[in-house]
Amino acid sequence: SLSGGEAQMLAIARALMSEPKMLLFDEPSLGLAPMIVEKVFEVIKTLKQRGITILLVEQHVQHALELADYAYVLENGRIVLEGGGQELLENPHLKKHYLGL
């Protein structure tokens, strides 16, 4: 059987076989070891650089916003913040409540 990271990479590879213009990632880091999470996000970054539109739902705020051109931050199903990824990373509310800084 495949590890969580192997299964995630296989799912990405399968999706790429159809040469998509857009990919939806729903919590791609869920249950993965930190080292594997880094690799998964490297792959997602590469796909973005190749021009594939990425729709990402992710609890790892730092990783998600580093990739995002635009993002929505949800809390209890409601949008509490939105803006460019870099802009949100610099937002004092987000830093305090989501990044613990």
C-alpha cells in the first residue's frame, strides 16, 4: 500500500494526465509528514508556474498564501479576510490569529 505522500503524488499525477487548465486541491497536506508537505507544495508551485490555475483549500495558511495570487480566509464558514496572498501574509490580524506571530 502507498504512504500518504505517495498517494497524494499519485493523485496529482493522475489529474495531470488529462492536461487540465485548472486543478482543485482540497487539503493536500492533510495527514502528511512535514517533509512530504513541503514536497507537495513544491509540486503545486511548479504547476502554477506552468500556467495551471490552482484552486487550493488548505489549513496551512503560510503555505497557501505564499502560493496565492488571491485568497479568502474563512472562519466558521464566513469570509473574514480576502486579498492578495502577499498582502494577507502581512496583515496584522492574520499574523496574530492564524500564524501565531
